Amino acid sequence: TPHTLLAQQDISAHLHPFTNLAAHADVGPLVITRGDGIHVIDEQGRRYIEGMSGLWCSSLGFSHPRLVAAGIEALQTLPYYHTFNHRSNPPVAQLAEKLLALAPVPMGRVFFANSGSEANDSAVKMVWYYHNAIGKPGKKKILARHKAYHGVTVAAASLSGLPTNHRDFDLPIDRISHVDCPHHYRFGLPSESEEDFATRLADALEQRILAEGPDTVAAFFAEPVMGAGGVIVPPATYFAKIQAVLRKYEVLLVADEVICGFGRTGAMFGSTTFGMQPDILTCAKALSSGYVPISAVMVSPAVHAAIAANSGKIGTFGHGYTYSGHPVACTIALETLRVYEDEHILEHVQALAPGFQARLRALGQRASVGEARGVGLIGALELVADKASRQSFAPELKAGPRLAQLAQEEGLIVRAMGDTVALCPPLIISEAELGELFARLERAFGRFEATLG
Ligand code: PLP
């Protein structure tokens, strides 16, 4: 079918992120024009269940009246002001206080940015600033994990552990390197228990810190559940073991809660679900249900005290964005957090999660699925050519994208990351809508497996 006028405009003018640019003119854009609850609607009026909340963010769906009303009022009241040099505004102060009250561990202060990448870049700079401030300027190296996703700015892309984030960009930068990914299904040894796997990874981390030199290692970044790397849920004891090593060598733990934050795992933060006690926590996405760009970095009282004291010496904390603490974004974020409470979203997720995970695992019985995994309302299905040997499909088959395309034809948007297909529906999804989501996914699987012959 020929492209619509809008599609043609897009093709000739818009350089897309994370897209095969060479193929864009042929494939054409899927132009989404409207949102309604858990649905998005395209130019032709086709409705899709957004099984990924966009990019893991639209937790309250696409038409929440309270967020819209809050945004309109904020635009009419104070459409912009900054927060440099002691300036503030009502929503930023209230939002900061609210985030400290929700934090999974006692936190000292909250810094605001506009995206997950910026939050993580800010966290990297704060880590360096902190170690300089406490007289440990040798601590510069940062460890993250293979298959991590922390964003795309230079430091955040370096923290990420996926080839697409590094290849052809001359990344990672020298100070950032990677350790093992805690995916038992793929990296556990034959007959190794999850517990033993976690022990082995913690031992390997300790050996790595010793090899690098403990006086040179500044921080360890980790998502509670690795999202874009394939929804990888760590072994239950993984973070306890990792943290024991980090504490021994005075390495800060930075929890990237950009996906897990605000109820996704069944607790307010993934750190609570997985027993993490971060020194620094970054969040974004569901902080505003994706309605406006905003992210936050929470720092522990100790980190705050050290960087505040140092800024007193040199006269300023030399970091911040034009839009740090943007009043419209902060108003919508604050309203989002209030809606989570007023609509009992956490309890709703806890009620729905067992059914969601059970349905996911039922799909995991299919011949083409090697592993079904997840926690709370996030999950993934890893497609395999052979279930017993866990043999992957040939890359040229593009099994994951094919399944995602078939799901789209069935009216369901899911995300293929290689041959892992992720689900991360809006947290407001109802039991009936969940049933419909899985019915569409089942139909897509039926068609997918039929094409395998
Ligand atoms: N961290 C995690 C865990 C993410 O999933 C993402 C985005 O998907 C980011 C950071 C980067 O966020 P942004 O795209 O807002 O820069």
C-alpha cells in the first residue's frame, strides 16, 4: 500500500532513533495519532493494546484525565522556570519531598533531569564528585553489566552493555566496563543452582574489583530487572551477595529504576523486590507515566552531605539542566504519584501479577519458547528453535521481530529485543484486558509457529 501523506513527511524529514534508517522508506512509520486507556490508535483508526506501555513508561495508560488536567493547570500557572542558584517552584519542592517519602531506602535529596539517560549521566558525575569530595580521587572506574541498558548519552551508553549501544560509536569510554549478566537460563552452568550461580557472579565481581584495584573502583550500576537486555530477573540472592562485595571495597551501588520504579515489580521500587540498598537511585518513565519528560536522581544522606560540603568550598555544584525541576513536568509527576496512591495501583499490580505471570508461563510451554520470565507486570518470552537444547533461531529468521509483527496484526504491541519478546502493559490494565492481551498473543504465536513449518 502507498504511504499516507503523514508517512511521506516522516520518511523525508524525520531521522528516527533506534530504527533501521536504510529500511525506513520501505517499511514506513506506524503513525499513532491517539491514545485511549491501554490502547493506542493509528492513522487508519486501528486500535492496539499497548502491551509495552510505549517504551516501558505509560503506566497509567494514554488518557488519564487527572494527568491531563494537572498539565493544563500547570501550563496556565507557570509554564517554565529554572532551579539554578537557589530558585525553586511549588511542584518541584513538593515532588522532591514526595519522592523522598517513597524511596526504598532513606535518601537525602533528589536531583531532577529529563530522561533516564540524563539521570544516569548525572549519577556518574555525582559518583565521581562524591569520591573526589571524600578524598578518594583515585576511585574513577564504574562497573555495569553485560546486557544492561542505561541510556544513550555518552556515559549512559557506556554503562549499557548491548552491542548496539557501543558499536560504531567508539564506546564504552575508558572508565566504564562490564561484568557478568545474571541470567541463569543463558549463563548458568549445567546443573548449577540459581544460588550457586549468584555466588559465582559475586565471586567474579570481587576478583574483578581486586584486579582493577579497589582504590580505583567507584560504583556499580544495576537495573533491578534488566529491561532492554531481555527482561532478565536476577536470582533471588544475587543482589545480597553483590552488595556484600561492594560494601567491602567501598563501591557505591547505583540502582537504575528507570523501568522498575513505581510499581512495575509489585513494590514501589524494584530495589525493594530484590533487596537492594542503593546509595544512588535513578528513575524516569513511570515517574510521569511517560506524559512529560522527567527523571530523578535520589542520593543517600552520606552522598548528599559530601557533595554539598564540597560545593560549599568551590561555591557551586556545577551540574544541572535548563529543565531540571521543570514546573509542568513536576506537576504531572506529582499528580502521577498521587494517582498511584488514590487508585491503589500497587495493590492492583499485586492482585494482577500472579495471573499475568501464570499466563506468561503457560505460553512458556509452547515449543517455540525457551524461557518465560518476569515479575510483577513485566515479563518476556525467549524464543528458541529447540526447547531442549535451548538453541536459538538463526538470526536471519528474525523470529522475535516476526512474532512482534504478527502480534501487531492481531492488535497487540509487544517489543522484540532480538528473539526475546517483552510485555510491560500499563499498570491500570484490567483483568479482562489482560485476558484479551494474552488471547491476541496466543493467536500471534499460532501463526508464528505455523510459519516455522
Ligand atoms: N535506564 C533504563 C533501565 C532504561 O530502560 C532506559 C530506557 O529505556 C534508560 C535508562 C534511558 O532512558 P531514556 O531513554 O529516557 O534516556
